[in-house]
Amino acid sequence: MSGHSTYEPKSNTAKWFDERLPLARLVHDSFVAFPTPRNLNYMWTFGGILSLCLVAQIVTGIILAMHYVPNDQMAFDSVQAIKRDVNYGWLIQPMHAVGASMFFIAVYLHIFRGLYYGSYKAPREILWILGVFIFLAMMATGFLGYTLPWGQMSFWGATVITNLFSSLDGVIPGMGTAIVTWLWGGFAVGNPTLNRFFSLHYLLPFVIFGIVILHVWALHVVGQNNPTGLEIKQPSDAVPMYPYAITKDLFAMFVFLIPFAYFIFIMPDYLGHADNYIPADPLVTPPHIVPEWYFLPFYAILRAIPSKLGGVVAMLAAIIVLVFIPWLDTSRVRSAKYRPIFRWFFWYFVFTCLALGYLGAMPAEQPYIFWAQFFTFSYFAFFLLVMPIVGIIETPSRLPRSITESVLGKGHGGGGGQVPAGAATGPEKR
Amino acid sequence: MSADIETTNRRDFIVLAGNTFAAVGGASLLWPFVQQMNPDASALAMASIEVDLSPVKEGQAITVMWRGKPVFIRNRTAEEIKQANAVDVKTLIDTRADNAALPEATVATDANRVVKGKENWLVLVGICTHLGCIPKGQSIADAKGDFGGWFCPCHGSHYDTSGRIRKGPAPRNMDIPVYSFLSDTKIKVG
């Protein structure tokens, strides 16, 4: 981001190309020479991991689409045929199903990293908002994908979630029903619904891909945040992305693949619901409808509000509120590392989300209803009360003078600007 | 650590070993994605079929579906077999037997187009070798062409009682698939 390009084409062909389409220069500037803070921890590897997840889902999804049939009479059986008959279908289908869950595990860790270290604060507001859009698109994609196997949960989850729009009947009579009928393509969830959900499920990942490009671009303009929340002020604060951040990202991806592989090979159905192995039956509602685990906190919020429209509004608000965080948080200090009071509330917020997730899976009875309402309040209080108020009243801890000082200790890099002796900030030369 | 750049050292080894590992890893990652497009277990299961021949009387013919293609099975009369044997192979348009069970160069005598001891049974893939239409001749009322076998209405190819091309634009005799007799009245095709 800082300074001009350091790319030097090595051959005449490279030079010829560079004068016409500077692609190699772009890659060099963005992913090779790009200055990355030297103190990034492993919470910064989830961006790379998420990119891996997106590519994996697209590749396995396109392959599954070669064998899947989006028709209500054949969908369920086509998934079984993939698992049983298609060469390596037993591997590719779980890669996709487990991959969706891994995608959400990674995105939640990525988001919580942003919340803790203040990565949403200026000048990274647009970066953060693009992230919220990606999250929304991911949720839509995941919902649509889950309906495709046409099991009991697929069908009834589709019915429940599309029926959310009927709450608009409380705003303008008839509008909600009209929208729901329009979504369904019929008078109930059926074949037209399945067919269009398949089309949209194929489409949205490419929309996500486009927003991710903007997200990475916005990141490269302002540069990455880091655990101290301080900006890069001198060369010793940063290291070139290649080889340091690239190898850290690669290593983290391989570690990520370990639980991914464990689920695929040892317990591929663990994160799913057994009822989805029952073919969809429009006349029988399962006793215990739950969405996939990654939607549970929002499901808990939806059910916590007694009013139908109120529940829908609250659930949407729970996601939309994320957009406003850059302006809700009043703290001058970015990183929770130096914000002792906020840190306490942050971990309580993490607990709130986990509690809401648990409660979303519980039946809609007491005492779960009370606690869902309690933690829904906690959830919104974190954004609407804690962030504005704590930022003003809190006394932050003493910040280090620079990133270099936070790594090498006092007496180093106090604004000197020189690369300390012995520090290797470039590839090893021989 | 070796300071001498000219001799191979640990860095060279680890670079080579790492790249080899990555290449093998990459290939094994890619293979399932390529292989999944090959025929799956259900397609392979239909790769062989069993046909009961007992309802097919002398002079009658049936058509069965095998690997998505029509297979003609004709219970030939003695007259038809005699006609087929009487032909001089050197005068044929396609002198090769086109029998999947025999080598490519085998000549197209009628004996090479059937199973020994079961010469009345002619089993061939009912697709015209010109451009892929299904020739007529299976039912009694069908036109059988000038040589008493089959006639393709698309472009006028005539096949004889051994399914060999005799007149018309088709370049090859109709193919004989791999088949075997499981009993006197049952064959397995494929």
C-alpha cells in the first residue's frame, strides 16, 4: 500500500506483458512485496482459510451439480446415488456438506478477530461492511444449499424461512402472502421452489467471489490491522508478505484441514441433522425443526420475540447492526488488548453468542424462552450500549510506541526507522 | 550447514523433496475430481445384461437395450445361414469380422460372426455403421433390403443375413458385441 511498485520484470517477455497488462505487477505488489505487520498472530490466517473454503465449495459444488437432479421426485435419490454410485462421490459430497460448516466456523472466528482487535474502525469501515455483505450472502447460500437434498429438514426449513416474509402482512395486508407465493412459485414449497433454489445456490457463490475481490482490494488499500492496533509507521514494523505471511497462511490452512478431514472421513453427518435422511413429506412436520448449527443464534433471537413481525425484525437487526459498528464504537483505541473493560464485555459477548446457539437448538419452552430473551438483550446491548459507552468511559492501557517495540521490547524501534541488525525482512540470499 | 554452493546441500534436498511432495499431493487431490466424470457404479452395472432366448422362435428376432444401444438378436433359419455362408468374403465391402471377441484382422466369414455350435443365433449391435440410424429388418413386416438381412432407411445401406454391409454408404459390417452362452437359452451380452 505505501510507496510505489517494486516489481521488476525479469525477462523481455515479462516486460512486454507488463507494458500491456500489469498482472504480474499486481500480484507482486499485493501478495509478494506487500508489507504485512510483523506481529500478526494466527487469528489473521482466517482470511486465507476462507478463500480456500470458498474455492473448495465452488469446485465440489460444480462437480456435485454434474450428478444432482433438482426435481422434487429425484433430488433425494440423486444425492444417495452420488454417495453410493458416483466415483469418489462418497468423498466429494461430504467435502461439500462439511465444507459449508467449516466455512462458517472460519467466518465466525474471522469476525470475532475483527471485533476484538477493532479491525472495523477507521479507515477500515468499507472493508468491514463488505465483510457483512459476504456474511449475508454466505447465509443465503447455505440456506439454499441445505434445501437441495430435499430431506425433511430441507423441506420444513425452507417452509419456515420463506414463511418469515408472511410477517409483512402485518405491515401491508396481503403483501407478505404475495411475496411468499412468489418465492414458492406455488401454494406451498414444492418443485418450482426447489428448482429455483438450485439455480440461486449455484449463482450466489460467484456473487460472494465478486464481493471478496472488493473486500481484498479494500484491505490492500488501507493495509492490515494487527494485534496492537497501531499503524505501520516504519519499515521495521512490517515484513514482506512473501515468504512470511504466505507461509503462515499456508501452515494455518493445513492445520485447518485436519478437523475438516476428521469430519469428512470419521463423522461426516455429525454437524447435520438425522431427520434430513428422511425424504421430504409435506404432510408431516418433524417434531423438532432446527436450522443448521451456524444459524442457531439467529434462530434463537427470532423465537425470543413473542411477536411474529418483531421476531423477524429482531433477527434481521441482529445482522444489520454489524454494519454500524464502526460508528457505534467510540473508543480511540483499536485493539481490545489495551482495553481492559471492553475486553471483559467482548468475552461475555462470545458467551452470549454460544448461549444463543445452544438455546436455538432447544424447544420453545421455559426456561429456554426466558434465557433466549435474556441473551438477545445481551447481544444487542453489546453493540448499542457497551460499544458507545465503554469507549468513552474506559481508560485504555498504555500502548506500545510501535509495532516493532511490541515485538522486540523496549529500546527497539521507538520511531527510529531503521531495520534492526540481524532482522531478516527479505528472502534469504545465497 | 554447507557453505559451499556447488555441492548439493540440505536446502536443495528439502526444496526437491517439498516440490515432489506437493506434486504428488496435488495429483492425488485432482484425481477424484477427474475420475468422478467416468461412468459411475450404476452405469457400469448396466454394462452386462442377460437375455432369455427361449421365446425367440426360428425366423424371429428381438431387440434389447445394452449400454444405451439396441442389440439385434435373430434366430436365423437354415436358409438364412446357408445364404450367409455362400458369400465369397473377398467380394464384401468390409472384409473384417468386426467381432469384439476376435482379433481386428479376422475375416468376415459367417462362422466368425457367430458362436460355434450356435450358428442360428446372430447377435449384433443394431446401429448402422454409416451415420448411426437403426436399420429396419427386425420385424416380419420390415423391409430387409436386397440381401435378406437389414435395410437402413436413412441413406439406403443394405446388410445381409450375417449383418454384413453389402450395398450402400455404410463402411463397416454391424458390430458383433462380446457375448457368451450361459445356457442353451440364455446369453450374457457385455
